[in-house]
Amino acid sequence: MTSCPDEELRSSFDEVFCALLPRLYRRAVLLTGSHAAEDAVHEAYLKLVGKPQRLLAHPEPYAYAFSTLVSVVRDGYRRGSKQVLVAEPREPCAEGWDGGFEERAAELEAVRLLGRLSVRQAGVVILIDLDGYTIDQAAEALKLHRGTVSRSRARALDKLRRLLADHQ
């Protein structure tokens, strides 16, 4: 008994998407906070699974999936969903191992700061400054002009600097 080509395509898609899942989930947390990250990744999956050959044929499957994730998050904000502010983290322990608290506090601070940016700005900062993509690669992944990505990044970094200066 031979398997159907659609089943093989779906199996290949699921394998690729599952390999991207941990990274996409971490990035979704940065874009939305942990409260909506699973939903955003699930919505991105549903958008991508409709045309699995597009993800499989793309030279950068992560960039394609991340672009879809940013689109899902941006659509959520456009529909009027409200952003939930993350509580201020407590001060980490002064000496010795703190059980990972300092690392978690840094993650919460990153989520808080990225939450103050627009979805586009946060997406650009994540792709370029956290994932190591070039401006041209990020522009291609997000389907934006190079200048738009560059300007969004510059504005985002300026805002982050102001937020950090005000916080201290």
C-alpha cells in the first residue's frame, strides 16, 4: 500500500514545523508575552498548514514561519485585542545561584520592553538583533522594503534606549 502524496507533504511539513516550534514559541513569547504565545504559534501553524508546499519550498523556513507569526500577532492587535502588561520583576538574589531567577527576570524585562514597541518594530528587532539576520534578510522575510526595516529598527532601538534611561 502506497501513501498519498498529500500525506507525504503533510508529514514533511509537520516535521519541518516541529523542528521550528521551540524557536517560534520563544519568539512568540517576546512578541506577545507568555499569555498569548501558544495561541499565536497555533494560529501561524493553521495559516501555514493550508499551503504546506510554500514553507517546504522556502529557502529559509524559519524566516517564512516567523513572518507568518508576526502577521498573526499584528492581526491580533488590529482586531482590538488588548496588551497585557508584565509585572515588574523583583530584584534577584545578591549571592550564589538564585534558581534561575535572574535569567527569568531578564526574560520578563525583554518581554516588557518589546511589548512597548509596535509589532513590526519588535519583529524587526528580534530578527536582526536576536536572530542575527541582516537588514536585507529581515526585509525579505517580513516582505517589507529595506528602508522600512532599517527605519523601524532605528526607531525601535531609540525607543528602547529611552525606556531604559527612564527606568534607571
